[in-house]
Amino acid sequence: MNVKRYLAEDVTEAMDKVRAELGLDAFILNTRKIRRHGAGGWFRRPLVEVVAAYEPAPAPPPAARRADPPPPLAPLPLTNIRTGERVLTPNLTAGPEKIGALESKLDSLSATLGTLVDRVRTEADAAAGDPGVAALVDTLLENDVHETFARKLGREAAGLARRRAEDPAGVMERIVREHLGEAAPIRLKRHRRTVVIMVGPTGVGKTTTIAKLAAVHALNHGVRVGIITTDTYRIAAVEQLRTYAEILSVPISVVYAPEEMEAALGGQEQCDVVFIDTAGKSPNDPTLEPELRALLAASGADEVHLVLSAATSYTSCLNIVKTYSFLENFKLLFTKMDETPVWGMLLNLKMLTNRAVSYMAAGQTVPDDIEVMDVCKVAGRLLGVCPPAGV
């Protein structure tokens, strides 16, 4: 078993590298963010480091030994005592002391690696050997949690349940809740306006979500709300928001270019929160990133919410996460929770991006069909505790 380290711009890219080079059988040992080298590293997004363990391919049979002896000063190859791979070829003239020191370091490294691999295998065996944990992992898989994440959670649950002598079901539920994290709804700024922008692919329900959130804040919380739409590609989107704005008696502005954003925001200076709708585009559209960057810079948004449909496939999720990886900071907001019986995509995206989840939306009713992400409800659905009907 060998260990390899990967550096990437984000978790998705790192996982793609691991799968492409090591396959699906690799063990993910650790994931962390590290600062880039140099002074500029303080001002740039940190890199993601993923450490993976893998079983090397079987070594080919050794070639037949030559009949003639090697030259007297030929290099002596040193090999890893566990894998048989050559790691260093020092010259014999280096002296026995240096060679002995190198062999000692190699033995220490091999022992450390062996301990690490044994621990990983022990946790994996414990997860597979515990019927309770195995059943919970199967339930996660049935709810479309990706196999990599489901197995990882199973290993964590098996290890904790064994060490603490606890019920595996309770441990697994707690671990799932921890990975989901705390909900992160919109936080209004004190004594100044909060600007919230909604981004995401086409057809995920950004416009309806803004109408719901505007109604919740205006009607339920008595907050002064403003709306700006930049989705001028769809006339229906502008008219839809204009209708809701009239019903709620809140101002609405239409922005056709980033240069108009400052004037639109200036006209809503008295608002406590301003919601900005953006046009949905295909993840493969080359104009998406530059246009969205320009809007973000012009609006000075305090919060960015990446809106995603809960019915999205895992492959599409990877593409979307890669597309929007240029965003410095964002929250996840899930719509159409009522259109799929399985909620695994929510946990998949949370573990892929490590971003907080803000809201869950279901249905078209404004403002009722939206709520702050309920961690206990999601964990219960993923583990088969809560019934699938409704949100």
C-alpha cells in the first residue's frame, strides 16, 4: 500500500486526479486546505491537499540474473522492503555510514506507512463487518449518496461506535449531521444594507426563490426589501418578479449591463436587503464566468447563493461545482426538494465543496415552500429515519 499527495484548486479537481490516476479503490486518508507559497499566497484562495493510499500494481516477475558479475563499482539499488520498489541508488563510494543511515530512514518510513495502512484497513474491515453500519451505508447509497462519501462515513461510524461502545445508528446520524454542518441563512447587516445575489444553472428556480425570500423578509420579518434582476434574457422572469414586487410593494430595478448596477443599487439605498437575480446559463457557456465576475464586482454582494436543483445527478454536480469554482465564497441553496425521493445530492455537494447550506425549497407556493436547511431532517431522510413524503 502506497500513499500519494495531490494538490489542486478545489476538492473536485483533487478527487478527479485521484480517480484518474489511482481508480475508485484508493483510500482518501486526509483532506485539508493549505496556503500557497510566497507573499501572494495570503491574498489568494488556498489550495486543497488530498492524501490518498492505494495498492500498487503487482510487480512483474524478476528478470533472469546475468551470468556475468556486475562491475565492481556498480550502483547498489535500495528497495522499499514492503513494496519492492526502488527508491534510491547511491554510489558505493558514499561509505557504509551514509548507506546505513539511508536504510534506517527507509525502514522507519516503511513502518510508519505500514501502521497507517493497517489502521485504514482495520476501519474498513470494521465497517464491512458490522451489520448495523453496513445497513446504514446501504441506505445512504440508496439515497444517492456517492459511494466514496458513503464508505467514508461508514468507516468513521464503525470506528467511533467500536471505540465508544455506542449504537452505530446514533453515531452515524451524528456524523452525517456534522458533515452537513450548521445551516447558514441570510444574515442581515446591522446599520447597513445587505446585498444578496443568486447564481446557478438554468431552470433551477432562482427567480421563484428570490420571490419567496423577498416575501418571507418583507411579510414575516418586516424588513425593507428591494429586488434587482439582470435576467433580461427571459421576459417572463422580469415580469414574474415585477408582479411579486407590486404585490409586496417593494421596489424593483432591471439591469441590462454591470455598469447600470451602481445606479440601481443607489435607487434602493433605503432597503435593508436587496436580492439580485441573475440569468441562468449552461455550465459550458464561456461567457458565464466573465459576466458573473463583472456583476459580482459591480454589486459588491455580501452573500452569494449557488442555487441547485436537488434532482441533479452526481455527474452534473461535478460539472457545476467545477464551473462555479471561481467564486471566492458562496452558500448552497437547494430547490425542487419535492421532485426527488432521494436527497443524497445535498450531502454530496456539501462534502464536495465544504460550503454551508442556506435554504431548502419545494413547490411553487410563495412564500411558504422554503425553509432554512434542517440538518436533522436531512440526516433522517438520508438514513431512512424520516418518511420520504414532503419536505
